[in-house]
Amino acid sequence: MKKINKLGISLLMTLMFVSCMNLDINTDPDSLSSSSGNLATRLSGMQFWMGHTHQTTGFFAALINQQITLSNRGNDRYGSLAEWTATNNTASTYPYQAFYVGVGGTTADVYVMAEKEGAYHYMGVMKLFRSMGFMVMCDVYGEMPYTNALGPEISPTYDDGKTLFYGALSELDEAIALLKQTQKTGAKTLQEGDAWNGGDVNKWIKLAYGLKARWLNNLSKKADMYDPTAILEALNNAQQSNDDNTVIYHENATSSVSDNMWGDDIKTNYTYIWLLNWSRVYYVTKWYADLLTNFDGKGIVDPRANKLVPSAQITGISGGKEWFRTPGVDMQSDIRIGTNWRGPGLYDAATHKWTETPTTDSTVISLQTKGIHSPSYQDVAEDGTIVNSGTFYVRPDAPTHLLCYPEMCFIKAEVLFRQGQTGPAFDAYKEGIKAHIDLLNEKLTAGDANIAKSTITATERDDYLNSAAVGTATDLTLGKIMMQKFIALSFSNQNWNDMRRLDYSPSIYSGWAEPYERTSNSNDKRWIPDGKQYRRLGYVSHEYNYNNANLTASHPHALLDDIRSFPVWWDYPTDDYKQAN
């Protein structure tokens, strides 16, 4: 993966118009203009970058919120996220680049092209892309150029989080209105370029309403703005079943096209690509594994555990092959910095046996999995022993669940629970778990020898739904809703949004605590001081280098290390969020 580390704002504005995926094959590449390409080809290229914007933020969030971790530490840009410290280039650039370069700068031109032929649905998608992208900017950076962004201004001024939030929400409403219009006769239809929803306009409308429900629910700290009625109304128009989901499908194959900015294959799952980045080795955490094996302390294994937590077949311990599921890396211990770290090296590929019995406190199995782009990873030994089962969301052909029905169920459960309607809240909570299991099954295969790839049976699903782990309406808590939502939204930035607006509360996220390394390293505390939490990413190096005056004016701590501990606008009860610390 070839990332851009230094790129000026003026160069960014130029690159926005020259994605090789957006060009008409009959266009002279030496005479490019803002009108190059057509609606369909431009849409497919923009969807690729919008998918990257979504998934890179989800990947970084998974490190911050302790879904995953890695063996690298110290000055490593991703290892630093896992331990709540930072480096000068800590993972702040990529959501910004993917949106502003790959999507944002093209939306205006495509909108005008669509408007000329009355292709209202393309116009609506352009508005939706802008709203999605700027809301990500609001979520992870807090302040960013919006009003003057993506135009001729080389050094645009910054807008505050409130302007970003309501600007994105307003553009989403515009998107809905445009998507509901009847196109002019002969206008290009979405079927010709839509890789997300197959040209189904109703799915696009449901996607927009689902985003609206998500964003309105993120205002839970804003007592004067949080509107349960508006959230439920949006939910009524959002996804009503898994048939309405927006899913990005990927392939385990080398395509003939790679993106022009990072050199990644355009058909491969985004999270898989990120886990290959610079040969880092990633693992699930013990906290995440416990959610799936001991939810609510009931000692009941979730049928999704084998799909989401890596396992390996053990040969020679009891005379046959047994499955060993990794316990995950305990981020609340010194395992990453002490002598207990052993990693996955206990398996002897030559003898097809483990050199010692795995232990539940020190043996971990990585998230890495074999694919066209990772041929050196060993999933299956010569004798057929599966030495790494892999996990659902990080395979090269794994689907990206962009916005799906299970999330709508959990939003509904939260809203109803806050209103004291525990019975209906429980029904929505239980439906969310069921819907997520069914969603996984759309990709899983019956009878596969790899337990991470085999279908969850209806009996396994229903037994879990009726178990003490899921519970009943009388013992439902907000914590149970949020932790089941966390499972269903694995690798989603929304999990980090939820944790922040709930202040990482251990009464909500049972068993969760700050990473041991942060609490034991005084140097780390300059990034996240005592009593504070990881609230945002640091600002982008391109803005430091080429828009410094406006960046400096955007926040009192914009250039200070502790900016990461300051809440974004929606994460604070009042509008003076910049003075929160």
C-alpha cells in the first residue's frame, strides 16, 4: 500500500479531477477537464473512495476503542492508537485524503452534469456523498473547511463542528428530496454506475434516512437538540430488513485496475487491505473476545464468536484436531510490553503441531488471512490443519456493511429504552442481534470445514437469542444494547462515536478500561492527560503545512498534543466545546 505522506492543498485540488477510474476511455488524457468522464464511470470511482473514507475511519476507531490491537508499539502510527498515545503522523491523513481527493472535489462537477440532463438521482447521490464525507470530518477532526472547501480557495477557512454537523444534515435532506424526484426522460439511471445499491433508488433513500437516524441519535448529549420523535421517524423510513441494506461487495482477485493515489486493488475489501499495511500483525483484544464468549458474564458462547474471533486447529494435544479460539490480547495488562507476549509462533509448520499447549493468557492468533494479495500468510498446513481460521470482516472478499438494518434496530432499542419503553426496546434489541446473525449468514457457507466460514444454524441462532446472555425485557440495560451494537458494527467508526458520547463508561461497556500502556507511561499523558479520553484524531499534516493560519485559528489547542482529548461538537452538552478541557 503506497500512501501519500506530503501533499499540498493546491495539489489536492488538482488530483480531485484526475482519478483514473473516473475517465471516459475516449477522452484525451492530455486534455483533462472537469467535464471528463460520464456520470456512471464517475459514480463508481467516487464510491470506491467513499468506501475508503468510511472504512479507514472504522479501522482507526477499532484500534482506539479496543476492538483490535497489534504487536507494534512505541513510534508506530497504528500501535500508538491502540495505546492512546500518538506520533507525528498518527493515522490522521487518510480519511481526509480519501474524501477530499477522491470524492469531494468531484461532486460539484458531477452534480452539474446530472442537472443538465435531469438525472436527479445522481444529483441526490452527490449531495449524499458530501453529507457523508463532511460528517466524517466532523466526527474525527471536529473542525474542517466546509463552507469554503472544495472550491477555488487554496487556503479555505475552517468551520466549527456545529456548522459541519448541520451542514451535512441539511445536505442529506436535499439528497432525500432529489432521490424522490422522477427523473427526466432519457436521463442516465443509477443502474449504469451504482456498485452499492445496484441502482435501487429506494435503497438509496433508505440509506439516507438511516444516516439521518444515526446522526440525530449522536446528539444524545445535547438535551435541547436530542429529538427521539425525529429519530423514530427517520427509522420508519430507513432499512426495515436486511433486504434494504447497503453493502459493498468485494473479491479475492487481482483486478486490472488499482487506485491512482495509494495503489490498492479496487475490488478488495478495504479492511483487509489496511491489515496488510506495512506487514503489521493485528489481533482482537480480550475485551472484544469476551463480548462474544462471555457476554454479560453468563459464560455463554455467542454463535458469532467463531466467525469474528480467530481460531486454530490444534494437533497432538489430545490425539486429534481440536479448535483453539484465541482469548485475545488483554490491553489492560502489560502483555504488549512485558515478557508474556508470545504471539502466534507456537505452531510448528514443519511438524503440523503446536510446540506447547496454548494457554488462555498468552497465546494469540492473528487477524491476518490468506488471499491473492497476501500469499505468504499460512491459513492451512500441508496436512489440511487450519492454523488460522481468519475472521469475517477482514477477508479479501468480505463484504463491507456500509449501513445496515441491525444498526437501525439498536438505535431504536436505545431510543425506546431511554423513554422507559423496555418491552419494545427489548424486541428491537433482540431483532438487532438476530438480524446481524442473518446478515453474516448471507456470506457464510453451510458445511465449510473452517468454523469461521460455516453457516450459523437457525437452532444456534435461536438458542442464543433465548439464552441468559441475551436476557429478557426485565433485565435489559443500555449497556447490553450498546455492547451488542458494538458487535454488530465491528470495524465501524460509529462504535467510537457511541463510546465517546457515552464517555467510555464502564457501566455501559462492562469490562472496558483504558489501555494499560497509557496509564503506565507518563509520556503518553501529554496526548491524553489524566482523566481525559481519546476524543478525536489529530489534525492533518497537509493542513499544518499549507493552511496553517486557518488551522491555528480553528481551535485554541489546534497545534497542541492534547487536541486529541478535546471533544468534537456533538460530544459536548453545549456549544463551547472548544473550552471543554
